[in-house]
Amino acid sequence: MRARELGSSGAAALRAAGRCVRRSGRVLLLGLAPLVIAACGLRTDSLSGSSVDVSVDDAKLKLQVQALLRRVFPELTDDEISELSVNLSLEAALSLETEITDMRAVASDLSKVLADAAAAAAKQRKDDLASRNDGFPTGLEPLGRAAFFDTQSGEARIDLSAVYDDHTPVSLAAGELNVSIAGKAQTVRLSCANAEPLDIVFLVDVTGSMSPVIGAVQRSLQKFVSAIVERGVSGTLGVVTFQDSVGVNVSFQEPLPKSGYERSPFFPPVDIGDAAGIEKLQRFITRLEADSGADTPENLAGALDFAQNDVIGLTRNGAPNVIGDGLEDPAGTAPFPKLSHARHLFVAFTDAPFHADSRNPSNSSLLAPFKPRPIKSILRTLQAAGTTVHVSDPSWVDETTEPSGAASEVSVDGDYWAINTGGLGEDRLAGYSPIDLDVLVTASDTGLLDILLDGVVATSCSAHFSVPSLSASASFDLELTHDGQSYTTTLDPTRF
């Protein structure tokens, strides 16, 4: 079609449509000109009397939207495409295509950097740990451990994660764990993940460089679920994503929120035994995208608070900002359901540290409505709730794990949450953690299983005991015994 065939007014309309398309970064076939004109909000009567038929009914327009969505999101099913297209105009679909295409271009470059670095680090890791039993203990040992004491109730707790004997995960039984204080044996109640249900939440960084990680989670979720069910683990599984935002429950297949906030969709906890629910969760992960991101630290602290407490930062009067009450909720956010079991296990996947307390919108990319509560306030809620946090981050991320709160402090290592809740993440052996992100990114098949996460989850245990009074200097002496092996250590409890 040539412009002169339309007459002067028709040519002007087509040129205006072209300007609209160019602003969107699009080059479309002229056969779509009527749709472009409609999408750009131009008058179609300027083409009257020409040889071009610009009448496009809703059904045809919807088919064009679906065709565009199918091109941008080829992994979606026909039902998903149909559902997404219901309330999506062609103009919105074109804008979404531009945004996602640009986002993927940036994410691809960032992702390659992470993938290359992870491959080199994984090789170095293998060499460094070759003489150290591949990073596994040479005998019986819990790789994660922490002790707590509730001063008000007089209740004490020791949380253990990843109990291994060499390369073999160990399921502790009653009588194989003993605790004493100043030589006096305590009456202990042992609860383990293979005997009591728990809530598992994956916390996934969805900034630009994280594409390989999302892919690994996508590949392995079903196998991971099958593995923990086989080990006797029951409960729920959910997903919370984060960037500098959290709780903005808008998928990457929908237009950017009017607020302009980053997307950070989540999937509410679903029963591990619910095959249909797990399949929907798998589809949710398949639809995740890695966005571009800005400065290095991300909002892991906010994601933890959201998953544990349905809280995003503080209200104007300094109270925890509970989402869903309609009071000061950041635009576009939705509440995260209350976790249903007594024991919680969070697994964070991120390639970056998280924002220190001093970070704010004036000195970082942290978005004002999503500035989290103080780090110690969030940690206290996790410890009191019996939540264990495992952190899978790169072995080369080495920020402070002891935040000072100083105004000059930029970021904190994600391992902070693991160290202080009895989880895995601390670089405990030759500078490595058992679940470094390097291993996950370079996993060729099973992803999460390649970092032994099923064994870590299944061997998580807590020892509960009552202590009417505990001196300020008192510590807990822990002894484990199993199949002729033994392990002893002394733990200083965190008091709250």
C-alpha cells in the first residue's frame, strides 16, 4: 500500500500512525495499518473514500492481540493467552511487547555475566573443595544451627538444618538429640520436617541477571516436590518474588502497573500434596521474567517481612504496614496469606546483597513505599516464629553479615538471615556455602536437587525445652548421636 493511494487526509493519518508505532519501537506490516490506527487512537474517518477497509470488529482485534501475545510469550498455553487477552487492548499489547522485548535484551546481557561468572566459580569451587570432602562434613554434623530463648515464656529452642553424616542426610529420631545447661540435662521435644508439616516459601530475586536461576527453579520444582514428599515432608509451598519492590502482584504478561512500580508477583502457599495446585505454581514460575534492575542491593529484607508477616515497611506513624487493610498499601500490592503451620522454611535465591537500613530513595534505587522495616525488627519476627532462612547467593558476594546501622552502610550480605536463623548460606568452608548460587546456575538437569535442597529441607529439626530461668552468660550444650557417630557443640542463645 502506498500513501498516495489514500489521498492527502489518509496519508496524514497513516503518517501519524507511523509516528505512534515508531515511538513504541515497532515496525508493523502495512496489512495491520487499520489496527495500528485504532491502537494509536486516531480517527478512521480520515481514510473514508479510500480503498482501505478500516472496519475491524472486536473479535478480529482480539485475535490480533492474541497473536501478538503468542509471539511475545510462546511458552504460554492457548488458555492462558485467551485469558490474558480479555482485557488487553491492542495498544496495551503493543506497549507490553515493547517493554518486555527491551527488558529481555537488558536481562540477557546481565544474565550472561552471571552465567559466565558462575561457571568459572563452580570450577574453582570444585578444585578448592576437592581435598575437603566436596564441602560435606566428614562425620555427623548439622550444617546450619542456631539457639533461641524467649525471655517472657521461658521457652528455649535449637534449630538445626541439613544434618549430614558425610554425604548422607540424617533424619534424627527422639533420643538422638540431647541438650544440657551447665551439666543439667533438659527434657527435649524434637520436631523434624519429615514428621511435622511446614510452610516452604521460595524468595526469588527477579532482577535482570537472574534468568539462569529462574530457569533452574522452573526445571526442578516438580522433581524437588517429588523428592521431599518421598522423604516424608508435608505442608505448603509458595513463591514470593522481589526486586526493589515486593508484593506488586502483577504478572510479566500484564501491562506495567499504572504506579510504575516494578512487578513482583507472588504465588500463595499451596498444599504440597495438591498436584493441581503444584502444577499451577509451576506455571507461575514458568511465566516469571528477569527484569532490568538498577543499583546492586535488592529488597530481600522486604520480601522476608512480606512472606512472614504480610508487612511492607512502616506506616507514617511508625507501625508495621500490614498489606490488605487498605491503609497506606503501596499501589498495586496485594496481601500474602498467613502461613498455616508452626514451622516455616524460606529459601532465598539472589545474586546481590540487600539494602542496609540507611538506604532510601535519595541514595539508592530503593522505592519509597517499599523501604523495609529495620533489619533487626524483621529478624526478630523470623526468630520468634521459628522461621529458618536458607540463602543461595554467589560465592563471590562478600558483604558484611553484621550490619552496623551506620549512615554510610550501603548493603548487607544475604547470608545474614541464614546465620541468624540456623539456615544455610554462610561461607563456612574455604569461602563456600553448600548452596551457593554458582551451583544452582550451572546445574544442567535437576537444579534445586543438584544443590541437595531436598535433603536440607527433610533434615531440618527443632529441639524445644523449657527453662524457667537462664542467666545472661548461660549457653546450651548440644549432643547428637546416630549410627555410632556423635557430634557435640556449645551454642549461645539469641534472646528475644
